[in-house]
Amino acid sequence: MPSYTIAAIAGDGIGPEVIAEGKKALEAVAASRGDLEFHFTDLPWGSDFYRETGMMMPQDGLQRLMPHDAILFGAVGDPNIPDHVTLHGLILPIRRGMDQGVCFRPSYLYQGVSSPLAGKAPGDIDMVVFRENTEGEYAPMGGRLYPGTPHEVAVQAGVFTRHGTERIIRAAFEYAQKRNKKRKVTSVTKSNAQAFSMVFWDEVFRDVAAEYPDIETESLLVDRACMDFIRWPESFDVVVASNLFADILTDIAAIITGSMGLAASANINPTREFPSMFEPVHGAAFDITGKGIANPLATVLACSLMLEHLGETEAATSLDRAVQTCLEQGTVKTPDLGGTASTSAMGDEVVRLVQQR
Ligand code: GGG
């Protein structure tokens, strides 16, 4: 029987609360199928680990992840540790070290969920953002000189390689072809201001687009794209953007489809040489940590993306259907969706719906 080893890094804040529900959902799928197994390696990395050891993960962390089929990640961030320390200590080294250059973030307005945008019906918003995930504005390149003096200088370089840029743009086109919806790819840059990296991106986009003549293309500046995500979200199908721009755009995409608690993300290593990583888009959410009210569905949907990546399409569909039905029924929902249910009650509902099929 297919058996998968999953490295589970629950991380910080609400991470442990939502990862518990993701694992529960995966176990439910395995039990209902009867011919599927998951073995979890729980890795206690994150901010508590940092307080104990001075590191967000052990020095040999990447080697320890390597033998797994996939990584399930919760959240990173701590109110008492600077964000750049936690982010650059855990999740970014994993994305780079496992060469997870293709980040895939779908957004869909589900039946039973209200958008803050007026007049939007279920399915009106249905887009996928491809985020370049290993370089761009997130590259740890730069430095500070003469700290604390009036002459202080801070330099932060953006790194855009032909390999990384072409890889993410090609992934977006391949997906637009496979998805077969509007057959449209929108590239988002700021090439009027960033005349080197973003002009380069626009050129690579044009070159790759020429290989997909059946796909409609559009190039937008990021400020215009932010406006259009809000006023015309229906016009988007597949969107491709740099590490930073796509991160910002996917928060908008999440909130216009009802909640950050529904947004899932896949960090894919396209060659499959290393494990890919699946996570909710949301972060640690200190304001609700420990209250047991975090929405676990983004993590369940991340588990579905993981199953799809592992080739377990039927199992992925069963999780997608359970989430869809749970939202449609609307009887068990967490406060972000206007309900009063707890994280574990919503996780239990997903399990019940998986078992029902
Ligand atoms: N579950 C993802 C998470 O914890 N994200 C925290 C965060 O701030 N990430 C920034 C990023 O992904 O760019």
C-alpha cells in the first residue's frame, strides 16, 4: 500500500493548533481509503527551539528533512523575536535549501463564504497565483554599513536569475494550459521603477509566452494589479509574480475570498529531487494563539495540495469535497467566517465529512 513519510513542522503561534487538524484530516483520508498510510515525523522547530538553542532549526535541519516525501508546515513568527530572524531562520532556508522555486497559491470564493466585495457569487473569484519562491526580493543579499551613525547605509539587493524567472513563468503557463479555464496568464512587475530586474522579468515573460500562443497574456504593474484584484477579481485566471509581489497579492486574494483561514500554499521542488512543502498562507496570528479558534481549513487545503503532488488525486479530492461541504453547510465555522466553532470542532467536521463518502 502507498505509504508516505511526512515531516511536520508545526512551528509557532497557531501553527500547532492547525497542524493537529491537518494531520487528523490526513489520517481520516487514510482510514477511509484503507490502502494509504502516513507516517509523521514531528519536528519541534521554531521560536521555542530558538529560545533554547539560538537557532530556529538544527544545523543539520535540511539533511533531516531530505528523506521525507513531503513537509507540512504550520506558521512562523513570535512577538518577542524579530520577524526577520524567525523567517530567515526557518522557512526561507527550507524553501531555498529544498529548491522549492515554484510556489502555487489558489484562491476560490466558496459557496457559503461571503466576500467583503459586494455582489460576488460562489466561483466568481477563481485564480491561482504562482510566486517565485527562492530568490527575488527575499534573497539574503545586502548589508549595513556604519550602523548607528549618521552615515549609516542599508543595501538590499533583489536577485533575479534567468533560471528562476523562467522556471516560475513556465510553470504558470503550463498550469494555465492544464487548468483550461480562461487560459490567461497575468504577469505582475514594477518595471517602470525597477528598470533592471523587472524589465528583465518582462522580457523573460514575453519570451516564454511566445511558446504558448494559445494562452492570453497580460502584463500589469503591481499597483494596478492590487486595484484590479479588488475591482475586477473575475478577470484573473493564472497570475505570476516575484517573491514579494506575489506574497502581497495572495493576501489580497485570500481576504477577498473570505478569510486568510482558507488560503493554502504549495512550495514545490519541480525536479522532485527534494521534498516539497505545504502550508497555510497565514502566519502565527498571535492575537488568537491558544484560544482554539483558528480556522484549520487552510491547512486541510494545504494537505490536499500535498496529496495531489504525491499523486494521490482521489484522496486530495476527498479533502477538497469535505472542505467544500463544510463551508456550504455553514453549521460548523470558526469566528473568521462568522461562526463560533473551535478549531478542533471544525477539524472534526472535516473528518466526519471525509468518513461519510
Ligand atoms: N504559514 C506561513 C507562515 O508562517 N508565514 C509567515 C510569513 O510571514 N511568511 C512570509 C512569507 O511567506 O513570505
